[in-house]
Amino acid sequence: MTEAQIKLKRTESILLQLIPEALSSLNDKRLHELSIIEVKCSRGKSDAKVYIDPSLFTEEEKRAYLKLLRKARPIIEDFCLKDQGWFRCPKFAFEFDEQLKKSQNIEDLFKRIAKDTKDES
């Protein structure tokens, strides 16, 4: 791992801790219950994708939360900036992590295929 990759991973790790703290400091109680799964920074650390656990929410709720997060983004970025004393903070893009759902669907397909092959035997 290069030094730049190590710094990038360190920044992602720090943000993974700071973003939930920032969310809990906001007045909107709905944002307190969000679970941040992962933060992925761009190579230059100018942008960061923040992945949220989607398991507890409907599609309509997800849209509402993303709207709230877009409005709260400058406050969250400012919180991280002040906490770490950074010169600049990555611009956050929030999205729900659908990889869990996709992997579950794939596992279900494999189980169904295994069951079908047993039934045919």
C-alpha cells in the first residue's frame, strides 16, 4: 500500500466516525437513527460517498432521508472540518447501500437453483 492510499484510508476511517457524531448533533431526531456503513473518498479527497444502511426504510422514506441529508450536508461538512482542523472537507454525497440487497438476491437465486437441481435428481 502506498502512502497516499494509507492517507486516503485514514481519512475514510475518520469520516466514518465523524459523520454519525455530526448527525447526532443535529436537531432533527430522524437523522440520529441513520447507520453509516462506509465512506469512500475520491483519490484527491475532494468528494466522498457516504453509504447508509437501507434495511429499515421504505423507498419513500429513503427519498425523504436523502432530501434531509442534502440540506444538512454543509452543516455535517463544517462539523468534520472544525473537529479535525482540516483546511477543507470532502463534499459528501449520501446514498443508500444497495449492495447488501443485491448480494441477498444472488444468494436466494443460488438456493433456488440448488433446490431445483435436487428436485430434478
